Amino acid sequence: MTATELSDQLASAACARGHVDVLLVHDPSIGVEALDRGCASLQLSGHLHRRVGPVKVGLGVQYVSASTAG
């Protein structure tokens, strides 16, 4: 499955529930479609090993944590 297909599938699942308050995903690109569609308010993720955001993406907010280390 491609990243685009996975992003679409995740967004469709979030939208089918009506709305998701917090979307947790490892790769931030996978959650963007759910934010764009307005099916999630907040996406928390990692993967990039650098902090990004919080930034407004679509109808939600994306925050990428730099690390899970203390």
C-alpha cells in the first residue's frame, strides 16, 4: 500500500466515525488528508526527528515531536 493510499484510508476511517479529536500517526504525511477533510482536529506524530509546529493543516492542527526521549 502506498503512503497516498494509506492516508486516504485513514481519512476515510476518521470521517466514517464523524470526527476524531486526536489522530496519532508515526509518519506525519499519513494524517494530512484527515486534517484536510476536517475529520480530525489534531494530529500528533514523529518520524521526522525534528519538531514541526504546531501548524494549521486543512481544518486541523499538526504537531510533529522531535523525539520520544527525555
